[in-house]
Amino acid sequence: MIKLIKKILNWGINTEQTPLEQRRIRLLNIACWLGIISNLAYTIFFLILADYLPVATNLIAIFILFGLLKLNKKGKYHIARLGFCLDIPIYFVVMALGLGKEIGIELYFIVTAIMPILFFDRWKVIIPFFIMNLLLFISVKLGYDYVEPYFYPKTNYFLEVRLSNRINIFILLFIIIGSFKEELVAYQKSIEEQGRILKENNEEIRSQNLVIEEKSKTLEQTYNHIRDSITYAQRIQNALLGSPSNIKNYFQESFLFFQPKDIVSGDFYWFYQDEENNVSVLVVADCTGHGVPGAFMTIMGSNFLDEIIREQKNYDPSKILYQLDHKITTSLKQINSKVNDGMDVGVLVFKRNDYKVQFAGAKNPLWVVRDSEMLQYKGSKFPIGSSQYKTAKEFETQTISVIKGDMLYLFSDGFQDQFGGKKNTKYLKKRFREQLLLLASEDIPTQHQKLEHEINTWKNTMPQTDDICVAGIRVV
């Protein structure tokens, strides 16, 4: 029996609905069933007394209430609630004026005025219904003095009916308040459960924070250790490359703009001066990659150049490149049979008091600015290292006559590949060439300063794209 009652009181309820929506559906079901039971009791009561007019009105009420239950069951909740809030007050008006003030039906308007508050969310729906019930209540109270009751019972049972109505109103109000209490208790339990879950989550978060904090400390220690190691590697790399002042001592009118992307660089410069033979060699190279991987290549390249030039006294730029290519390729093949790593190199050889220089490049060019004109001497299309080429590599020594005032530039591709500017594009070779043409007539410190300012202005807030190495020498 209890299961049956729960089933009919839960008509129209499903698991996808919110608890608030379920409560509203159930409240309408309870109100309708209570009305049906009351009207059935009145119908039997009036049948026993052989008063058939109230029997008919009660059967109409039962029909209306069953219709609302049917709508609720089919899922037409909104229509069912609107029907209840409209039909039931009108029914009470008819019954109140038909039976007279002795019955006290107008008190039901208290219930019908409260129900919209429970059924709807929006006040623009609730307030009109409240005003309607208030006006109907006033109209009925005034109507008692002007409208004659149309029903005169054969037996005086007004006292019993009035008592029954009062009981119905008490039951309805109890159900309404009870539904509020049930919702509040459920809400309180929900809050307590959420508080418990939140407390557990906070404890879990606190525990995870401790783990994260510990890992962060470990990570910071590891990072500092790696950074210290790389910083030490930078000192080793700087020692191998030598000081730019060594170049300055030989070429008084020269600068070296060297700006690694990271702490250590994949670009490197190499300089050697043979005072006995009055020969000096300047090399600018751009190794595959940057940072630590590139730095390892610079060490390899620097050591091989020591062997080829310092020890073997080889001062032919193309022969230097051939030997360097052979040594790099052979060394890397010991690690991997397919060598794709290497470097782009420019080699420039000077003889003191001789206005001729020799140049050979592995992809890297030599640019000479003379009388505001740019003379470009291309390097070979082949890099140093990298065994992917099917044809034999060729490197050519170019002998170039120079005059006093000429500006000679060797460089890696880091400057021209830097992203920046208004449209976040590469600086590009054309713009770099134009910049050097503008700067060539400036004194050496100004050239260095303006190149640094130009690249930093161009990149602005963008990260540096690659290592940068630009060497400039003025012939004096």
C-alpha cells in the first residue's frame, strides 16, 4: 500500500530532474490527490443526504483535479501548474458564492495564493497569481452581502462542512510547510556533505601542495645545478674561443658582436695569429642547433681548427674547410652513420702589409663595403659536416684585393633570422645588408653599438631566435 501511495505521489518524476523540480511535481500531485479524496468524501456525504447539486459540483472538481494529475504524469508540468493556479481559485469562487459565507470556503484562497510561490521561480508569474487570489478573496467577501446562495440544503450541515474545510486547510498548510522543511533538511544535509567533501578535498590539496612544494624544491635544486653547470660550460667555451680583445689587438679597427641565445652558444669565432709568418686567420661559424648541443659542436670545431691551422700551419681557406669537413664528418659517423649535423663556416686569411685577403665559405659569405657599395663573395653551397649530399663537396679559395677604408663582415645567420618588428617577421638578409651599408662609414664602436640596438629594438619583447655572431674589420 505504501509503495502504491509513493508511486502515485511521484507521477511525472524522473531521475534527470533537479530535487527542486521533483518537489514541485510531488507537491502538485499531493494537492490534487488531497482535493480528490476530499471531494469524494463530500460526494458520498451529499449522496447519503440526497443533495445532488453539490454531488455534481464535487464531481466536476474531481474531474478537473484528475486532468491536472494526467498533465503532470505526461510531463506537461508547467501547464498543470498554471491550470491549478487558475482553475482551482475560480472553482472556489463558484462554491463560496453558491454555498454562502457559513461554509467559509474563502479561506482556501490563502492556500491558492501560496501555491504559485512554490510552483514557479519568476516573480513576474508569482505576483499576478497572488494579486488574482487576493482580489478573488475580497470579491467573495463582498459578494456574500450581494449574491444569494443558489444551494439550499435539505439538512443543516454547515457546521460539519465548515469544520471539514478547516481541517483540509490545516492539512494543506502542513504539507506546504512540511515540504519546505523537507527541502531545508535536505539542503542542510547537502551543505554538510559538501562541507565534508570540501574538507577532505582541502586536506588532499594540502597534501598535494606539500608534495608539489617538495618536488618544486627538488626541481629548483636540479635547475640551479644544471644552470651552474651550463654557466661553468660557458666559462670553458669562452676560454676556448678566446677573448675578442685578441682580435682587437691585431685588427685595431674591428668589432665582434657576439650574443648567444642561451648561456652557451652554437655560434663561435676562432682567431689565430702567426707572427712568424705574418698571417692571421679569422673564422666565424654557425653550428647546428644552439644552447648545449650547439656548444658541443663549437668545442669540436675549435679543437679541429687548432689542429688544422695552429699545428699544421695550413693557411689556405679552402683546404682548411676540406680538412674540417673530413674531421667533423668522420667524428660524427662514429656516433651515427647518417650525419646531418655540422656547421656553416666563413674563413678569412690576412697577410700583414698585403692588401689581399683570402676567403672560403661553407654556405657563409663574406661581405665587403667599399664606397657605399656592397661586394658579396658567396661561400660554397655545401656546409661542413652532413653526409646527405650525393655529389662531392667543393670549397673554393677566393683571393680578394682590398683597399684602405674597406669594411669586411663575416657573420652567422642569427641576426637576419631574428623575428620581430610590427608584423613579427624575420629581419631577413636584405634588411641586414642595408643596415651594414648604413653603418659601414661609422666608427667601429658606433657600428657595434648600433647593431646591438637595432637587433634589440627589432625583437622587442620577442625571444631571441638564434645565436648571433657578427665580425667587422676595417682595412687600414
